[in-house]
Amino acid sequence: MKTSNLFSKWGTFKKGMDAESIQISFANHLQYSLSKDQYTATLRDLYHSLALASRDRMVERWIRTQQMYHDHDMKRVYYLSAELMRILLDTHGLTWEKAGDIIHVVYCWLKLKDSAGLEWYPRTFIFGGKAAPAYHTAKMIIRLICHVAEMINHDRSTNDRLKVVFLPNYRVSLAEKIFPAADVSEQISTAGFEASGTSNMKFALNGALTVGTLDGANIEIMEAVGKENIFIFGLNSEEVQALRPHYNPREYVHKDPYLEKSIDLIRSGLFNPEEPDLFTLARRSYAKTA
């Protein structure tokens, strides 16, 4: 039998979703991957075997995701003051935290367009979440993400290195695909203000490297995995409180031309020319800081 046929038959078996195929795959991994049997296997071994059997059924999608660096940020979405920064998501729905990541996407896009020789590993920013029926602000941020994505994804000068995806109707079945595919889990919030969540834990358990501030469940993750296995940066809660009386966001905006231009482009309606006044929230917010 040809080698290709062997791989084809084995691949079909390992992708089987019926109970018998999964049981066989589980038993094979327990014996041949972990060198254990039903008498010597611990609960951890059983869990590991089940995880390997599950991975077999996702490996093709897994390989595709490894071909492009995936920068994930999935939690709840909040809106705080002038910070249209990071879209976050949780299974409980959408609220605003920092919408800053969509500004960061625009920031990266501008740098790519201005710097032809810039070393840049291809990256896909994946956003997801739901807005509560009466939460107008969250709905507007989702619209902003979609408008930015439409323009950036159609820009031939950069779309081989930068893409933006918004996953509508976030739910468990989508989470099952997102968590294993993530390379990096961004969990960035102002220390002392973020409620402890579980999405960052799910990313960490599925192998994503956590990059974030010392806040929320990041603290528990750091205590569990060790400081050397999580990438923490920024101020702690005590330092945040000390900075608050003197904090002036305008200084940070005006010091960085790309950041200032990113905000100005959103304000100008570049990403939504058919409705240039759509994101008046961003204008009002920026006016408070600039």
C-alpha cells in the first residue's frame, strides 16, 4: 500500500467524530503516546490522552492557524472614558473595556504603509463579542471594528501581513476553535479596575502565552504558572493610584505621531466615508483628552 494511502486512512480514522473512533483514539494515545495502561494511568494521564485525541480532530485547522500569527483578545468589551482601545470578550456578553486594540490595529497599519522595509511577522487580529440590546456604545465599537477590518483587509499593500477579523455571535462552539488556535492571549487592563475573568485562563490552558498587566485573573495565572511563564508589564495598582492625580493622556497622544494620526483617522470618518459622522463617540472622547 502506498504511503499516501496509509496517511489518508489514518487521517480519516483520527478525524472520526463517532464515539467508537474517539474511544479507540483515546486508548491508542494512552498506550502508545503515554506508555500507560488502564491500571497504571493517573487521572492526569487520562486527561492528557483525551486532550491528544481531541487535538487529532483539530490538527488540520491547527496547522493552518500556525501559518499566520494569531493575536487574540477575547473577553468582555467595556468602554472607559476616552480609551477606545482593546476589544475584549467573555461568554456573558459585550461591554466596553478599553477599545484600544482597534486603535492599535490602525497604528500597525499606518506603520506598515509608511515603512516598506519594516520587519513584521504576519498577524491576524481576532475580535469577538456581543453587545447588550441597549448598549449603544458597545454596538458602535463593533461597527468601528468591522469598518476598519473592511478597509485593512482590502488594502493590497498590507493585507498579506495584517488582517482583522470580527467573529459575530460569540459562543461556546466558536470558543472551541479560538482558544486552541491562539498563540498570544492579550489581557491588558488598568491594574485595579478589571474584574477577574476566565477567558484568559482558558487561553492559558490551551497553550497561549499570556501578555498583560498585573490585574484580574492574570494575577492568579502568574501565581499558578510562575512569573517566568507569563509576560507582565505596566503599572501595578499602587502605581496607578499614585499616577492618577498627574495623569494627562494628551501627553501620550501628542508624543506619538502614529497614535495621534490613528485617532485622527477614526475621527475623520476615513473608515466609514458613507457615514463620516458615525463615530461621534470617538470624537467626543478624544476632545476630552486632546
